[in-house]
Amino acid sequence: MEDWILEGYKSRAWAGETSEAQEGKTLTLFGWSFRFRDQGGVIFVDLRDRTGILQVVLRKEILGENFAAAEKIRSEYVIAVRGTLRKRDAESINPKMKTGTIELVADQLIILNQAKTPPFSLDEFEEISEENRLKYRYLDFRRDELKNRMLKRHEFVFAIRNYLNSRKFVEIETPILNKSTPEGARDFLVPSRLNPNSFYALPQSPQIFKQILMVGGMERYFQIVKCFRDEDLRADRQPEFTQLDMEFSFVSQEEILAEIEGLFSQVMKDVFSLEFKGPFSRMPYKQAMEEYGSDKPDLRFGMKLVDVSEIVKNSDFQVFAGAVANGGVVKAVCVPGGSVISRKEIEDLTAWLNRDYKAKGLAYMKHGAEGLESTITKRFTPEALSKIASAVGSKEGDMVFFGADEREIVNHSLGALRLKLSERFDKPAEGSFHISWIVDFPMFEWNKDSKRWDSLHHPFTSPGDSSLEIFSSEERLQKDAGNALAKAYDLVLNGVEIGGGSIRIHSKDVQTRVFSTLGIGPEEAKEKFGFLLEALEYGAPPHGGIAFGIDRILMLMTGGKSIRDVIAFPKTQKGVCLMSECPSEVEEKQLQELKLRLIKV
Amino acid sequence: MEDWILEGYKSRAWAGETSEAQEGKTLTLFGWSFRFRDQGGVIFVDLRDRTGILQVVLRKEILGENFAAAEKIRSEYVIAVRGTLRKRDAESINPKMKTGTIELVADQLIILNQAKTPPFSLDEFEEISEENRLKYRYLDFRRDELKNRMLKRHEFVFAIRNYLNSRKFVEIETPILNKSTPEGARDFLVPSRLNPNSFYALPQSPQIFKQILMVGGMERYFQIVKCFRDEDLRADRQPEFTQLDMEFSFVSQEEILAEIEGLFSQVMKDVFSLEFKGPFSRMPYKQAMEEYGSDKPDLRFGMKLVDVSEIVKNSDFQVFAGAVANGGVVKAVCVPGGSVISRKEIEDLTAWLNRDYKAKGLAYMKHGAEGLESTITKRFTPEALSKIASAVGSKEGDMVFFGADEREIVNHSLGALRLKLSERFDKPAEGSFHISWIVDFPMFEWNKDSKRWDSLHHPFTSPGDSSLEIFSSEERLQKDAGNALAKAYDLVLNGVEIGGGSIRIHSKDVQTRVFSTLGIGPEEAKEKFGFLLEALEYGAPPHGGIAFGIDRILMLMTGGKSIRDVIAFPKTQKGVCLMSECPSEVEEKQLQELKLRLIKV
């Protein structure tokens, strides 16, 4: 290797960091030929490295016989150049380029490697199919979009670690090879060769280990850690994803929320120059469900669900009156400017809400010049119509939609409608953010199929102080379980749940009552949660924690369309890596060692 | 919860951080009752939290009816106390305790949780069986030894990230669900439910992904990442372990070594207050093998292997003369003070070296008052004996051992003997460290079984500049492959290989020649390394990297006996977690979903 290159390795300059201040300096750069134009005797190459682009001028009169190399340069060739940094002539200044006022006039050039023509353009403005971006991920990394997201990701997790370290949190690695849990979402299993017919499971979260660490007195734990879930993959799911996992001892919910607000404010400011000042707004779960039909409401826009049961319960419109009479509700949503929605569109919306949310119908009224009007308005008194308009705040040009059914169906279906129509009628501004805690979750949720109570969060979640009364006796609990609130909290950003957690139970009595409410007897509890239950008996401190989806947060903050946009090497929705072509078949010998046989499909 | 506790949650004091400067202040502390003594009317409790211990004085006259709670306190009860910090009376000062001059006189006390009596003492001086420490890991965490190692581990990886971030390295997460490789050490397999009969593999290292990132122009990558190997577990192996993985573009070996020296010096200074100043010493692989019989020599002590073939080749001792005549060597090691080794011990050593290293025998001579003496010394001239003594540097009271065999057997067996006897005769001082690079590894190693060349490192390792000549033609390479040196390097600390890496091949021509030397044709290369080979054609920069075993480094630096001592939740040598009892059987339903059947054992 030539001396000037070895010298350059030691003290290279970075393209994106060159500036007019270096005028006249001799610099050595390394990178890729991003664009080039041959003007006969002089060749201009935009040299690109990780930090940016610098124009390199290759002149025959300077390079001499080395100019032959310059003539061979093609797109994405890897080159080393040495030269003098100059200001450009006024007419060749490129104001769109960060280094558009300067260029490097080369006196040395070497082609370090050639490149085949890439299967797609690396230009930032080109729209490339995701399939190609995943298959040729090494080329996608050379495009600003993915590269900048990876750099932001690094900055983001680095800033998190810095902050948490300063707050006495200790990062501790928990195992990837774990025990399979009998229930819950699906585990990935890993057969053990040393222990045939036995399996490890990849962790869905380090929940039990972090509670163990609290029992162990580590007091403040965090980890940025891979978790795994073998589910059918939706747009925003990956078989492996990254969590910020945290657990604290000797805290109440207030300290945890305050700590997280401190973390977020600092990191969002440092990494994204955004102000997220605490305390964040808080909304009880019940309010979120009633007013937004969701436990993760997007609060960047309005279109609240308004209960109009009282107004319509005595109307002649049997669909409304009957729903209320049967113990259900009637709610309305006003879509600003929504009167342009066509009858055909409403039919499609109705079919969708019926299919996905079991909503029997979708009544609607336009707000015209004379107030609310529709085929059904004659069933209501003018006073009732005027009360509805005023309750939902509609004005001329708006559309009001109604749901009339069991409370749950109304909330879910109108909540979904609200979200869908916001894309067209109340679209939040690009780059706007709204963050909020959802609190006061119910402890239990009635499972109609198994006819028993399920945990809404998980069975170690502590009841709220105001609900402790309910746990004072077995009878009271059986009657009132549905009213018990939990010390659980979710953090919601722009309608996406980015994190959630709870205070855990550390009292054996309360734990036993919660188990019995869930229909889990002592035997079953031992089998399912054995070593954690045992650990709780050896001096467990009051503790609680939270976990965040790093991929989701980054997707929202960098404007990605899916979490695949912020993961270096993601899988497709079928769980396949298009670049390495995994998963794949393995050799019979390997299966034999694992004492496994395939059931051929 | 009482107000003073909620207040305390917001502004607790930490036991180990209290000091005389806080005298007279009201403090609230939380923690565990580590030791207690009841003196009737006054109870002393050593309250322990993560930071240390503070003595709490519980007086009946102050606590009133709350004193009843104090009387219930037992070992490892979880307590909250509020009180006033006081200097102790002169006679109760404990100079062995960091907070031995102060105590907290409590005015509030609550037992937050009870604890069963731990199955072992948490005292730092107690020797606990590893089995118990693993099973009750949550109690082991409360002991200083494990707790401090975990805190150091956090500090260590935090310092690494800080340094690398300042040096433009970007942390990028590579997948845990990977493609299974057809060869190499054993993969853990993960069956895919979405793609039945197909498997992911857990990564043995992110090698291919990090090279892909270099092709992608990320230039400086690192990751602190879990890697996996399904091997029979030795003392210093775990099925999952943590690596610091790095890769750089546009560098030669010199820049990589210098960068790592900078990293080590800084981190060792920050975390362990130790000076590891660069440049580190370097030793060629050949010298390490010849003089220490190991590619990871422990250079904290002497006892070098000395080649005495020339001295003994004409002796009457047929074992020596014959070995040399057959193309082998005779080497000697002087053990200082080793003349106390008994004949019985030597017999045991001989049997061990025969069993594990195929050494046919172990000749020896004591250095007595008259020089070297032994049953065999009469076969040597006095001049020869004196030359041997002077070559190995023996003096009265030493023992000289000999190996006479093929070079490889002699090096390996005497290297092992050297290590074993150093524990007794040339033991390095506690807390002494020696770090060294091993460089100039051979590219290839002749495999006697398959009768072909294997890569010593991996097939993407670049030849050294001085060996490029050998790769100039196919014929030359076939003849001279054994002499080709690689741009590969290992970092050795106290006889443990803590890291290794290489410059990678980025030229297609050299890569093709290396493959053909290894007997890998184009078809096989494509099947094994397909997407990486394809990537290398799209503009791969010169690049290289290195990976470090975080667990091993921490074990050495914190005086652990095995890497289990620095891993929060390790597996046993059978790959079992004694706390969670994994791996375990799974339900038939799960196997059916994965389209798997067990071969019962």
C-alpha cells in the first residue's frame, strides 16, 4: 500500500466535516464515488463517506498518468484521494450542498475497489421497493434515510444510557436462554443438545429477572435488551424487538412517572431538539376509553366521542332508544368538514366497522345550513337535534356519526372511525407530538369465554391505594373485582403505546388474593411462577418498573412508516430475512443431535 | 402508606453515602436488616442498601409504641427508617466500616416486608457453595462479591461505550435470529412457526453482519452483544456470552491495534485505576508457540521453553538424539525451586501429559550442588550438561524438565507443564497484569485428517503484506501456503485470549485464491457465504475488526474464578439455570405448532 494512503489511514479527513476553514490544507479522504462527470481532461467526483459528500476535482494536468485511474471510476467505486482543499469559483457554488462552496483538487488517487452497478439508485429522492431495500441492505445503508436513522438510533440509546447512569441505574444483562412459560403470547423455543427433549425459550421480556434483581437489592436496574415474540407479524411487529427495560425499588408510581419524564425530556432534547417538559398530562383509562374509544388515544386532534344517550333515549328512533333501554349507550363523533363524505364511503365505513368491530350500523347526520339533517332526523325533536349539535360542537359542513350498542362496541368502533377519519379531516401537523400517561387501569378484565377474571396487566401488578379496600376480604373482592384499579401506567405518544409498567405486589397476602381472583390456586401458582414466588418471601422490597419499545419510539421520532425502517436487519411480515435468506432448512445430522424429527409440511 | 415514607421515596438517603458532614440532618433510608442486636430498650440494626451499610439506633424512649415493630425485625427484613444522623461515641466507633463513625437515631420505623431466614449467611467472608449461590441468586446479589462485580460490569461497558462514541463508532444491533451456517462450532437452532421445517440459528458472532455494515458504508461499527455456542461447557464457557464486537473501514492493522490500545488504556484507568499504556508489546505467533508452547502465553512469569536440540542431538540418550534425528526437537523448561517435586508427582505429571498431550515421556534433571543430576545425566557429557544448565538458566534447587518429540507435541506439552507448575513455583503476584498482542498468525493450518488446509482464523482473513508474494500464483500458493502469514491478531491478558480479529480480504482475486487453497470451489463458496460474497462485489472498502470477550476480561479484572462469577444469571456446565430450572419440557401443543416430534431419550 502506498505511503500517502497509510498516512491517510492515520489522519483522514471526513467529507461531511470539511469546511472553508481548511482552505489550502492537504487532506486525504476515503469513500465512494457517489456521482461523477467527465468533462474531458477533468473529472468531477462527489466522494461520499458516512458523514457526507465532498466534490473532488481530478485534473489530467495534475494527476499525470494517474489520470487513467480517474477515467475508470464508476458509480460506487471505492477510492482514496489526496489533494488540496479550495474554495469553488462563484459560478460553481452549490447552495444545496453542505460542502457546496468547497472542493478538493486531487494530486493522488487510487481505486481501492470496484463495484458492480447497484440494482437501484442510491439517490435520496428515489422511491425504492422495500423488498429491494431489505435484500440489498448493504446498499440501502449507503442511502441517507437508513443511514441517518441508524445514526439517530445510536445517539438515542447512548443518550438514554448516559442519563440513567447519572441517575444511579445499573445496566444488568439477563439471559436470552430462558425458561418457557406455560401461557401468554408465543415463545420461541430453543432445543437443548446437552439436555435432550428439553427446551429453552427466548424471553418475551425480562420481567421475572428484573423483579429477582429487586429482591436481590440492586434497587435501580435498566437494560436495553432484545425481546422475542413468535406472533403472526403485523406492520409494527417484529419477531425480535428492542426494549428499554427498567425496575426500581422503594418507589411509588409518582417517582417512576417523574423519573421517566426526566429521562424523556432530556433525551428528546439532546437527540431530537424537542421540548417534552414534565409533568406529562395524565388521563385515566376510563376517560380514554369513553372519550377516545382507545387505551392509547391519539391526542393530537379532537373528534371526541360524546355520550348522547340522555338526549336520544326517548326519541322515536328505535335503534337509539332501544340501545339505551338495553343498557347500552349512544355516542356521537363530529367530523369537521365531514359533510363531503359520500354515501358510498359511508357504506364502506359501515361494512368495515361491522366486520372488524361488530358495530351493527353507523348512523350519521350532516350539519347543513339548517342544522343537523339526515333521513333519520325526523325521528328527533328539533330540541334534541340542537342539543346533539351543541354536545358534539358541530357546525355547518360537519358530519356527525353515531354508534348505538353495548358500551364496549360503541367505544371501540367510534374510536377506530375517529382515527381513520383524522387522516383526512383533522390530520395532525407533520412533526407534531403529544405525549400522555394513561393511568388507573382496571386490575381485572372479565373474560367472557373462560367466564373468569383475567389480569389486564400481569398478575404481579399492585392494586391502587384507593382500591385496597376491595382486597380486604375474599367476598368483597369476588363482588367488586371489576372496580379494582391497578397501579399500572402506559405512556402514549401520538396514539402509539410506547411503554407501560406497574408497581408490583410485594405483600404475600395481596398476592394470594389476586391469584385466587384469577382462579389460580397455590399449586398452579407454584408451577407457573415458582422461583419468583419463593424469592418474594426472602425480603422483597416495594418495587415497580416499566418497559419501552425502542423501535416504536424511533419510528415515531424519525418519521418511519414501520419499525422495519429503524432496525438494521429486520425480518419481513413472514419472519424472513431477505438478505441472508433465513430461516432455512438444516441438516438431518443437526436434528438428530437435538433428538428432533420434523413433521413434514 | 405514611407520609414520611412517601416523602422519603422522593429524597431518600443512601446508607453507603452518608457521612459526618450530614450530622444533625433528618434522613430517611430504606434497605435490609443486615445485622441486628437487641440490648433491651435499644436495638441496633445495620441497615444495608446497594451502596453500603449504616448503623440505625432504635430506642424505645424515642419510638414509643413503634418500638414493637423494632422488636420484630429479623435478618433481611425490609425496613424504612427516618431519623437524625449523629456521630457515634468514641467507644462505639467501628474503624472497619466506611460509616463506622456515624449512626442514625431513628424516630420513625416501618417494616415494609418480612423475610424467611436465608439458606446461607450473606456475610462476605462466608464460603458458599456455587450451587446454592446460583439457585438463590437473589440472595447472592445481596452479598458484596457478586453485587460489586455487577456494578463494575456496568461501569466497564458504560466506559467502553463512552470511549467508542467519542471515537465516531456507532452501535448497531444485529439480529439474534440468524441463518444457520453449515460448518463451524455448533449453532443453537430456533424452529420457526411461521415457516415450518425451517430454523433460525442464534449467532456465534455478528461477523457477516458487521462486514455487511462496512460494505454499507457505516465505517466504524461496534456492538456489545450476546453470542451463542452450543458446545460442551468448560469452566470458562457459557452457552451465551457477551462480546464487544467492532469493525472499521479504511484502516490497516496498525490503526486497529492503536485504537484498541487507546480504548483499553482509558477504560482500565477509569474503571480499575490501572495503567495499561500503549503501545502494548507484540509477539509473533511463532515465538509464542516456540517459547511458551501456547498462542496465548501468560507473560507474567518466565519458565520459557528452550530448544536444546543442538546440545543433545549427539548424546547417548537415545530418546533425545532419536527425536532430533527424526526431525523433532528437544526442549527444556527450568522450574525455579522445582527440585522439591517428588518422583510420585513427576509420575502423575507424566501420565497427564501423555493422556492430554500425547507426550511419550517427561525427562527431568535436578540442579543440585554439582549441577544437573538425574538417572539420565550419565548419558551426557559434562559440557553438554553445563550447556543445558546455562541455556535454561538453572541454578541449585531448580528442576529442568524435557520434552523430546515432534515439535508440536513438545510445545503443547511443555507449555501445559509450564502453566501448571507456575501455580506453585513461579506464581504471578495477585493483581499483576500483562497484556500483549500476538501477531503474524499463519493463514493456514494443515489438517492431517482431511489432508487439506484449514483457515486458522476464518476464510475472509487477509494475508499479510509480506506474504502477498505467495498469493501471486496458484502454484506458488499450493507449495508455500504453510508459510503465508495473516493480518490477524489476538489480545492476550494473563494467559487468556481476551480478543482477536483480522483485516478482511476485500479483493475478489485474493478471496478466490484463498478459497481454492482451502479446497472451496465457487459453488460451495456461494452456498456457504453467498450474500457476503455478493456484497463484496458492490464496492467493499478495505476493512477489519476485532471482538472481545467481555465476560473473560471482567473475570480477570475482578479476580473471578470463572466467567459465572461476572454473569448475573449464568448456566451451569450442563447448560442449566438452577434458579429458573431451564431448559425444561414443553407442552405437546407447542411442538405440534412447530411441526416437531421428539426422539425420546
